[in-house]
Amino acid sequence: MIERLAIIGVGLIGGSLARALRAAGAVGEIVGCGRSLGNLERALELGVVDRITQNPAEAVREADMVFLAVPLGAMRGALAAMRDSLRPEAIVTDGGSVKCSVVEDARAVFGRVPPRLVPGHPIAGTEHSGVEASFAELYRDRRVILTPLAETDPEAVARVTAMWQTCGAEVTAMSVAHHDEVLAATSHLPHMLAFGLVDSLARMRENDEIFRYAAGGFRDFTRIASSNPVMWRDICLANREALSAMLARFGVEMTDLAESIRRSDGEHLLEIFARAKAARDRYVDQARPVHEDADRSSSQT
Amino acid sequence: MIERLAIIGVGLIGGSLARALRAAGAVGEIVGCGRSLGNLERALELGVVDRITQNPAEAVREADMVFLAVPLGAMRGALAAMRDSLRPEAIVTDGGSVKCSVVEDARAVFGRVPPRLVPGHPIAGTEHSGVEASFAELYRDRRVILTPLAETDPEAVARVTAMWQTCGAEVTAMSVAHHDEVLAATSHLPHMLAFGLVDSLARMRENDEIFRYAAGGFRDFTRIASSNPVMWRDICLANREALSAMLARFGVEMTDLAESIRRSDGEHLLEIFARAKAARDRYVDQARPVHEDADRSSSQT
Ligand SMILES: NC(=O)c1ccc[n+]([C@@H]2O[C@H](COP(=O)([O-])OP(=O)(O)OC[C@H]3O[C@@H](n4cnc5c(N)ncnc54)[C@H](OP(=O)(O)O)[C@@H]3O)[C@@H](O)[C@H]2O)c1
Ligand SMILES: NC(=O)c1ccc[n+]([C@@H]2O[C@H](COP(=O)([O-])OP(=O)(O)OC[C@H]3O[C@@H](n4cnc5c(N)ncnc54)[C@H](OP(=O)(O)O)[C@@H]3O)[C@@H](O)[C@H]2O)c1
């Protein structure tokens, strides 16, 4: 049971955690903190939070659990603003899509990564933003990755794990670097391809006509290009190394593919497509969650 | 009303046309022709066709309408096999995803493009194959593009148009070259990206673990990588020119994006992402059909 939860950034990710814990009866008071008053007032109206403030120091003053869910570029400022108001026993965790930058931010603000700070990332989301887009079921049957450091307090990890399990999520742990590489491959690179594709079509002459002849597959394929541009700018900047490596790897693959097309090498094309189809079919067979519909309508970062 | 329809290739596309016309009571007898007996017998069992044969010459002998729905690489052989058995008044049309190759095939087989051959392409499909995957509603509220030539008989175009309208589709016409460029952008390029992404992940060490942390967005994004590899090999070979041009254009976009990440140019990244999001949101707002669910679960080639 969490007595007083402070959510810094009451958007899709922060709002959904608040809703899920509330629905489970696992939290006392929820204090919402953010930037714009409009979104915070809406959060209050919707009953997602009990109290609002634009001041992180005030938000965390009596909290036993603090959840940071602002864009990655705003993490350091939020940590700095709350630093001197945190109760010593308070646990701080976050939902940022990249973990090396959050750890670096903590180190910069606190001089070391506080033992009761547990870096985390729910592998769940949609292409929509703000508290309006939040819902209690977002984390059900989804994975949450925690990336504790050697110095992280095991009891803090256990409490954050329990919090996510209460929301229906399955919690796993891995290193910061491994998290950032895996996510670069499965989430950050696909987002770059979707943004890049849609932008390159949008910049073509007659792009209106082009989009007119794009049907079902295109809609699914490009859904993630409707994601929040600020959040994605921050993810790119925060995960620069791992994402650059994945982009380079993908570039090699596409050069090979383009060359095969140019020299009409049907055999090699068939080999690539068949290997990809087999991997994708295997992935779908094994994929959790089993809830096909929930899965279809959501995207992950 | 079509008296005798010959479907050459009773798979997803051919089978769905048969089902749709049957459901509309717009066809007399349907003869199914294909390669493997297994699929044809299944088509007969399912009531998709009334009669089956593995010989295109026999299939078309009494047909007033012939629909070709084999992979693009099999079009020329099918046309050659039926050439001497076509009734002079028979209309031939097809559903191939690339139009320049079909026109070239017809020219090679008949010495010229027959006036009663109407090249066409339904902008509808899924990632599944074979008659089992076919369904009568596939073409409802979807576009069909016809690419008649100067020498094409307007009455033949009118009859093919009416046939697709009976299936609930909206029919438009454009030039062969324009079709192939538009489809390279909206369908063929996205398929290359999906195949390329999944293949490059599948080739990474620990790819099982990578796929384990891929959730909702990845599933949607890569759905089209589950498409038929033979069909896609053929599309690449058939639309080599236009697809190569689109791949080059996309390469320039991705180089720009990768460079921006490498030099931490947040402003430029934000510009790209914001432009892409705006274009994608506009596309979704304007997209037809209105049936969100049908749209979500299907892919187009
Ligand atoms: N969306 C996903 O799919 C997803 C999935 C997993 C993890 N994440 C991570 O979760 C975090 C939040 O993402 P989200 O999708 O929930 O975004 P969101 O819906 O846009 O919510 C972000 C919230 O943070 C507030 N905020 C923005 N800048 C701020 C600043 N400088 N100072 C204080 N508050 C600020 C926003 O306030 P305003 O109302 O004023 O804009 C908004 O309420 C990000 O770190 C992201 O990487 C996202
Ligand atoms: N799938 C889409 O999303 C989509 C959308 C629009 C247009 N198209 C186009 O429609 C055509 C058919 O695609 P589809 O998705 O319907 O494929 P499909 O489900 O695999 O059906 C193709 C059919 O053609 C038969 N076939 C294959 N090779 C043959 C050959 N050499 N000679 C005679 N028959 C042969 C197959 O017979 P077997 O049973 O022996 O394999 C199968 O029944 C392709 O030209 C494709 O470009 C596809």
C-alpha cells in the first residue's frame, strides 16, 4: 500500500499508473504535479489525482512513492526541483523510455544515484498524450523493465515491483545498457522508420494524392508516427548511442535489399522476406499478452 | 451480370472477388483455376467456385470475364496458356500489385495489349494467403485502381468498373506509371521497411529476447512483414524502377535523421517528427473507409 503517491507529469503514463493503483485500492492520496495548469485541472476533474501543484518540491514533500513521467528532457529539472524536499524514506521511480539518461540525470542532481531511486520503464503506451488518453488497464499483461544499479536498495526495488504488479504488469530486471539496446531495436528504431516514411511521403509533390491511395496496412504501419514529437526528440537525444548503432545496422540491411532489387536478385529477396516472415510469425505466436485487441490498438515506446 | 467468370489463382484476392460477386448474385458460374489441386479442392468445398481445373486454357474457354490473381511472376505464363482459348468478346482483367509488368506480359504474349484487357489493382488485402483467407467483404469501401491504356476498349473498362462496384469498391483510373509510383510509395516501400526491420532484428544475437520485449506498436508496425514472400519478391522485381527510386528517397531521409541524432540536433528532429505526425494525423482524419476495425485488421499491397 502506498500512502501518498506523487506523480510528476500526469500524462498518458503517469495518469494511467494513478488510475490503475486507484482502481486496485492500492494507494491513499495521489498528488499530481505538472507543467500546464489545464492538464492538471483536467486530471483533478477526472478523479485521476486528489490534489494538484505545479511545484515538484511541494508535490513530493509528504510522498512515500514518487513517480516521474515527464518527457526525458524534463527529468533532470524535475529531480533537481524535488531534491531538497524528498523524505529520506521516499522511493523515487520513473517511466522514462531510456534509462541511461535518467541515471545520468540522477547522478548530476544528487552527486550519486540515490539507493532509493529505481529506474523503470513500462513497455506499454499508445500514440496519444495527456491525462485524457490515460486509462487504468494500460499496464495489464504488459511488461515493466526495472534497471536497478548495484547500489540500489533491494527493498525499494521490491516495493516498485509490487506497485507494478498491482497494475497487472509483469516485472523484469536488466541492466541499464541492455535495456537501452533492446528498446533501441524494438521501439526506437521502428518509430524512426515510421516518422521517416511519413515525412518523406509528406514532402513529395502531390502528397495528398499519395496518402489517398494508402489503405489499411499503411494505417497500422504508420500509427506510431502519430506519437508525441517532443517525447521522441528526447528519446533520440537520450539514447543516441544505441539508436545510432541500430540505425547503422538497419542501413546495412536496406542497402542489401535495395541492391538486390536493383540487380533483380529474386533469390536473395525471397530469402530475406521468408526469414522475416518466419521471425514475425514466430513472434506473434509467442507474443503476450493474449488479448489481441488490446494489443492491436496500442503502441509501445 | 457475369455469366461465366474464370478466376486464375483462387487465393486471397481471387477467392474474395468470387465470394463478393456470388454474395451479390452478380455471377453465374465461377471456374477456379490454379496450380495446386489442394487449394482448388478447398475452394470447391468452401463453395467459392463451382468448377476447378489446373489448365488456364480450359478455365477461360467459355468465360465472358477472366480475372487473373496469381503472383506477378506467374502472370505471363497464365496469359500465354489461355491465349488461344479466349473468346473474342471475353474481358480479361487482373489484380496484380504492379501494372507495368502485367502490361509488358500482355504485350509479350499477344504482340500488343488486347483492347479487352483491363489492368487493375484492388487496394485491399491482408497478410494472409490462399482461398482460406478470402472473404466477401474484402473490397467493401476500398479503392480499386484501373490503368487502361489508350487502346483499351471503354466498354471493357465500364464492365470491369461495374464488377468492382458490385463488390462495394470505389473505382478510379490512372496511368500505369503513376499507379506504380504511388504504390511504390504507399505500399511497396513500407513492406520493404517492415521486412527489413524484422530481418535485421532476427539476425541479431539474442533475437528471441529482443522480440520478447517488443509489444503492441511493434506488432502493428511489423504486421505486413508476415506477408507472402513469393508475392513480394515478384512485386519487387516487377516494380524495380519506381521502388528503387522510393528506397533512395527514403535513404536520404534516414541519413538526415541519423545525422541529426548523431549531432544531437533536437530542433531538426522535432521538425521532422512534428511534420510526420501532422501528415499522419491528417491522413487518418481523411482516410476512408470509416470502418475503423476493418481498416485496422487489414493490410494493403
Ligand atoms: N507514450 C508512451 O507510449 C510511453 C511509453 C513508455 C514510457 N513513456 C515515457 O513516459 C514519459 C511520459 O510520456 P507520456 O506518453 O505520458 O507523455 P504525456 O502524455 O505527454 O505526459 C507528459 C506529462 O509531463 C508533463 N511535462 C512535460 N514537460 C514538462 C516539464 N518540462 N516539466 C514538468 N512537466 C512536464 C506534461 O505536462 P503538460 O500537460 O504541460 O504538457 C504532461 O502532463 C516519457 O518519459 C516517455 O518517454 C512513454
Ligand atoms: N495479398 C494482398 O494484399 C494483395 C492485394 C492486392 C493485390 N494483390 C495481388 O494479387 C495477386 C494474388 O495475391 P494473393 O494475395 O491472392 O495471393 P495468394 O493468396 O497466394 O493466391 C495466389 C494464387 O495463385 C496461385 N498460383 C501461384 N503461382 C501460380 C502459378 N505459377 N500458376 C498458377 N497459379 C499460381 C496460387 O496457387 P497455389 O494454391 O498453388 O499456391 C494461389 O491460389 C498477386 O498478383 C498480388 O500482387 C495482392
